Amino acid sequence: MQAKTPGESRTIMTDLVLPSETNPLNNLFGGELLARMDRAASIAARRHSRRIVVTASVNHVAFNRAVPLGSVVTVEAAVSRAFKSSMEVFIDVWIEDRESGSRTKANEAIYTFVAVDETGRPIEVPPLKPESDIEKLRFDAALRRKQLSLVLAGKMKPNDATELKALFV
């Protein structure tokens, strides 16, 4: 199976925050943002695997900045690492300034998807070949995050988590 780059999975979704999507403070509901991130991330995972994908976990979400009513919001997602049948997808959320057009990073998240066949069984995905410095950083960190998750779930012994242990030795 031929390796793919994160750029081949990159998904960019831009939308406007409408009144029906906001809380009493006139900011985008967190759940609405989660849904937007899930859609963008699932498209990125599908582009990488060319298979049906299902959300396996939401590994990290940071709501660093409120997204006000009327904002132009851009959700950017790309596969940051591919494992056997799973893919980690890193998501950046940007808000565009109404007057200047400049963009500010508002939020980020990391989701994990699994590629499945028509019967719902996990299926192998292509490896990922990061190119840029940020892609390489995210690629390396993804293995540590996966090892931590496996250790916490009791599916890996801490001594076997070599990449994770290297942070502390």
C-alpha cells in the first residue's frame, strides 16, 4: 500500500455562525463546533483511507476562544498519523476577523477514526508520510498519544510504551 501525505487528506470547511447555533452569550455551542470538527475529520480520514470511516474517539478538544455569532469559522482537518486500521486526525479551528480578514486560531482537537469494510470490520489503511515540520511533529506525537491511550486502557504494559517512556528517561 502506497504512503500518502497529510496534504492529500486535508479538508477545509468554512461556514458562518448563525443565531440558532449559539448559546445565551451569543457564542457558538460547543456541541455544534464538535459536530463540525467531526464532519471535517471524517472527510479527511475517508480521503486518506478511501474507505468508510467511523469515529473511534475524541482524544483532545481545546475550546480556547469563544466563537461569536456572525463569525466566519474555518475548520481544517488532516490525518496526522495512520496506524493499522486507525487514523489520528488533527483539527484546527480558525475565526476570521470581520473587518481585517485576518485569521486567529480559536480551537483545536484530535480525533481517531477507524476504516471499516462494508460489514463494519476494521480494514488496513495506507501509511502516512509527513512532509512539513508541523506534520512531522504531529506524526511523532501521535504515537506517544496512542501508547498513552493503550496504557491507560490496560491494553499495553507501561514498559512496552517505548516512545512514551523516552519522554521521561
